[in-house]
Amino acid sequence: MNTIQLSSNDICFINKAFTKKQAIEAVAKNMIDAHLVKDDYIEAMFDRDSQISTFLGNGIAIPHGTTEKRDSVLQTGIKVLFCPQGINWDEDNNIAYVIIGIAAKANEHLDVLRQLTRAVIAQDTLTRIKAVKNPDELLMILQG
């Protein structure tokens, strides 16, 4: 399996209240700054989220673009925002603390989802996420 590497340098802490729109914009900007995606990828992320909620579960959301905008992906990769205050993510009032922006040239995002499955299904994940104090602690949770 082709895995996408994640390091603590890919994790950004946001220590102020954010809306979902601001969170998607911020993670997209981090992806643009890292030369993972072109500027127009942000619209694809909003389009995907309007089609179906990108809330994964246990405080984790995974905004990513539509398949129609794969040509806007320059390099496969991920960037993470951690919002300790939480963000109301969807109409079901799911709260996201961890926002994982995904850019995939093909189906590599499926590998990311498989890697995150352990974190999402673990019963103590949300409690552990709420106690995170630094990027390394969050990285350990996300790596299962």
C-alpha cells in the first residue's frame, strides 16, 4: 500500500474560534503554500463538502476536493489543522477538532482513510483528541 507520510510539521494548531468555512480555507491555504494543490482547489473542497459531509467521526473531518478537480492537485499530500475549541461541522451538529485536508492525484486518499480508520473507531479517540497539547501527541493519535 502506498502510504502518505504525515509529520508534526504538517499539523497547525488554531487557538481561536473558527467556522467550518474558515477551517477549510485555512487548511487549503496550507496545502497551496506547500505546493500540493493549485489555488482553485479550495472551491473543489467546498463543492465536495456541499455534496456530502466530510465529517469522518470522533472529532475528525477530512475536507478534500472533487474528482473533477484532480488536475488541480500538484502532489499527493495532507495538511492538518487542530482546533481545540471544536468546529460545528455539519447539520447534524458534529464537532470537528481535527481537520485533515487531503490532496490526491489518484486514489491515494483511500489509503489515508484506511490509516485513519483505527483512530476513528477507537473508543477513546475523542477523549484523547480533546487532551492534545502539541502536534506530536496528535500525530500519535492519527497514526493509530
